[in-house]
Amino acid sequence: MGCGTGELAKDLQEAGYGVDCVSPNSFFAEQTRVLLGPASHVFECRYEQLQTPDRYDLVLVS
């Protein structure tokens, strides 16, 4: 939640984790999409608005 430019998400992805991100900011969401590529989904919304059937083992908020 609040992925910034996606650097931490990229580190986690490179360590072998599946990573999805949530960002209400369109600039940061696009930066993160470019950085992570198609293997990750970047939700462009506030976390209160997030609707997904997916379940997560860990959620990081920054």
C-alpha cells in the first residue's frame, strides 16, 4: 500500500516474491508498473477502494 516508486517492491520481486502494489497516485503507479513489468499488478486506487478476489500473506504499508 503506497508503493512510492516501487523500489522495495522490485527488491521483493527479485527475491522471488509475488508482488502487487496499491497506489492512489497516478505518477507513482505508472513508475511502478514500468519498473515491475507484467509480473505484478499495480492497483491505482486508495486501499479503502481496493477490490480484488486475491488474498495476500503479507501487506506492507508505507
